[in-house]
Amino acid sequence: MTMAVLTVDQVAERLGISRWKVHDLIRSRELTSFKIGRCRRISEAAVAAYISLRIEQEAA
């Protein structure tokens, strides 16, 4: 199984939000990320989990 790792800019583009909002989501721990050296990365699985959580919250 191959898991893609995305940059903050790529996540922002996929979600249709600003890169600053992505950083806010990371800071608030709503979106899981990790660092490789000085570079912040987010797995596709973390993005999918965030989207699923938001959909569940909106449906409730």
C-alpha cells in the first residue's frame, strides 16, 4: 500500500482553503501532520480523516 504525503500548499489546494488555514488546523490538532527536517507534511489519510470528521459533524 502506497501512502502519499502532501505539502501544506497541496492540502490547501485540495481543500480549497488558504495555507494559513491549514496551519491553523494543524495547530489546533484537527489535522494531523509531521515534520521531515524543517518541512511540514500531511498524509492523504490524515486529510481523508479530517474530511470524514467534518462531514459527520455537519450531519449531526
